[in-house]
Amino acid sequence: MVNADALAGGYVVARQFTRANFIPLKSSLVPSDAASRARKIRPDATVDSLTWLRPVRPWWALIVLVGLLLVSALFSIPPIRDAATMERVAEAELVRSAGYVLLAPLLNVFDLLTLLSVRQHIALLITLFIGYALWWRWRGRVMPPTVTPARRAARVVARVGLALLAVLAVYFGGALLPRPMAAIEVQPNIVAIDFHAHTRFSHDGRPDWTPEDVRTWHRKAGFDAAYVSDHRTFEGARDGWSNNPDLAGQGVSLLPAIEVVWKGEHVNVLDADRMYRGIFNATLRDIDEDALRLASSVAGNEPVLIETLPGDLSRMIPARGPGTMGVRAIELIDGAPRGLGQVRRERARILKLADSLDLALVAGSNHHGWGHTATGWTLMSLPGWRGETPERLAFIIAATIRRGGHGTTRVVERYVADTESGIALPFTVPLVAWGMLRTLSVEERIAWLAWGVALFLLSRLKMLRRRGA
Ligand SMILES: [Zn+2]
């Protein structure tokens, strides 16, 4: 039996949970014709238990945001740290321009995405997928049984497809859109170096990524010098070299190097074109070991080889002192997602190897033209470097590493929560998001708050308009 009161009661319950009341913003990605409007009627008990919350309901997103910004400020940490000791770096700080701060919520997220390892990306995508599915259930978007299988499939494809497009748009936006970058600022006698960068001349480089783009990218990230280390070619390095400033302190110097294979491992060879052209095979892909041994036999002239990541550290061949051939430096930062992952898993091993084998620790962006976030910087204290020519700077850097080895460099990294393994991995999204919030500057917090308030007001305005209509 159905009576009028019961129907009226049901109507009231349904009214209370209309979209306009419950969701301040229309957040569905699926157009209304693709989404079923059938919704579950919630039991009265749920309604009663939520009644007291009703006055704050439109405010909840803003309240959560303010809470997160305040609480994370209590646990704030510097956005950069020494990648070996994990401690604060006194001689450098991360500077965010006014343009960066203005767009902080967007750029912080883009930066965070660039700092994730392969595993963290996978954890993020799985979390998004699960969250999206749960959200659909929570919204009560259950398709009625009358929907034909064909239409049902089309709707599922629309739901998943549009969500995938949205995720891809964020990833591509982060990788391709030109934007302000967070930059390191160092004391005058320190030079900030990237030991590993690619141009369009690498087969896997972004097709339009010229050496001058490389220079601009590095200037925006606060680098003073960057080694162009393409695969199998010196073209990018030569182009960059020809446009270098007269003095190293006047701009970003692009210094020549090459990334080659030696016994299966990828190594970067500094100053390869001008000084060690003869140690490679004809295709510039591999090292000719006899030639390398010969070039390395003269103390003070040994080619400086850098072990890059990801790599098999057990296959690395270290130099054993003056006049011997081998690796003299190792990446503690490699900006590629696979490299970032290996460092987080094997940091202790890399540090131990560097210490026991007297290898300099360096940062390499391994940047191929995508993304606008520097993951790490190599700092070297070279008093007077600003008045030297780029050529002389390259000589001094190589000579310092050759002679001094471990301890001649300091690697600084952007902080990101380490969820690479164990129980932390499934919780990557909340942990890295929390880590990002902790690193925000006061200005960035204000920007986040301003954006939050603006979006909140916009949603209220939309709601009021809808009610008025
Ligand atoms: Zn590379």
C-alpha cells in the first residue's frame, strides 16, 4: 500500500539531497546525456545524523583547505635539501617568482607530478581510478536495469574515457605548457650545475627542443651551467657552446658532454668533443676501451666519466686513482622518473659507493624537453668562477672532480615524500600531497587560500543563481 504521506516524505528526503544542495560545484566530467540520473534514496537515519552539519555543508571544502594550510604550516620544511645528508642547505634557497606564486596551486601540483618516480605515478593513477569509481558509487549513479547493454557500455566508456582525458590533460599541461619555474639561488662563489641535459639532437629529445631552449630552461631553474649530453651526437653541444656568454657569470653556460654506453652502462663524458673525440667508436654510441685507457693514462688528462641513473651499480667501473680509466662521479639525482625511483630505493648504496670509491656526487636533470621542474642541482664552490670564460669553467669543473673526487660537490634536491616502497607506496597520494603542503612558503599559502576563497565564492554565486532561476 502506498499513501500520500509516504510519498511526500520520500519527496522531502530527495529534495534535501538534490545536487544544488549537496554539491556546490558541478564537478561531473560526464555530460548530462551520458550520465544516468537515477539515484539512491538515502535512509532517514543518514539524514538525521547529517542534519547538524547542514549549515557548514557549503563551506566544507574551504574549511578543509584552511585546516590543511594551517596544520601543514606547523610542520613546514624547506622545499630543498641536501640529497646526501637530507639536511637543510645553508648556501642555497629555492626562489619562487611572483608569477609562480600567483599560480601556486597549479604549479605546485605540476612540480609535484614531475618529482614522482615511476612507482609513484602508478600508485597515483590507481588511486585516481579507485577514487573515481567510489565517487560514482557515492553519487548514486547506478544505471537502471532497463538500459541496454550497448548503451551501458557506451556510458561506461564515456565515464572512463573523459576521466582519462582529464588526467592526460593535466600530465600534458605539466609537461608542455611554458610556465614560471622554481629556481635555486646560491651564494656568489658557488656554481649551480646540471651534469645531464638533452636537446632535440638526441633521438629521444623533444623534437623542437633547441639548445637555446635548454639554456632558457636552466636559467629559469637557477642553474649557472649545464652539460649538453646528447646521445650519439655533438650537434646540440656545439650549438649551445657557440652561443655561450663571454664570461660564465653573465648567463648560463652550455658545456659539452656526451652520453655513451660503456659495458652496458650509460655514462656521461665531460668535454668529450674538444678533448676526447678519439675515445668513442665511429657511431658515437660506445666507448672504445683501449682508447679510453690510453687517454686516461696521463694523470690530469683522464676523461671524467659520470655514472648515470637508472643504472646497474654492480656493473659500474670506477677509476682507481690518477692515470686510471673509469667513472669519477655518480648521479645522486637523475630527473627521469626511473632515475628518481632508483635514487629513492638505493640512496644509501649510492652514498656508500661514492664515499668508498671517492666519486663526486652530481645531479643530472636528464631533461629531454618535457616538464618545467628542476629536480636537483649540483653545487660546487669555485671562487672567482663568474669572471672565467665558459671554456675555463668547464676545465675547472673537470679538474676539480678529477683531483678532489668525493666532497667537491654537493647535491641539492627538491623535497618529495619518499613512498617508493613498503607500506607507504599505496598511500602515495596523501603522503606526497601532505609533503608538498609542508614545503609551501608563506606567499604560496596565501595564494592557495586566495584561490580557495575565489573558487568558493564562484560556486556560491552559481548556486544562488540556480536557486533564483
Ligand atoms: Zn640521458
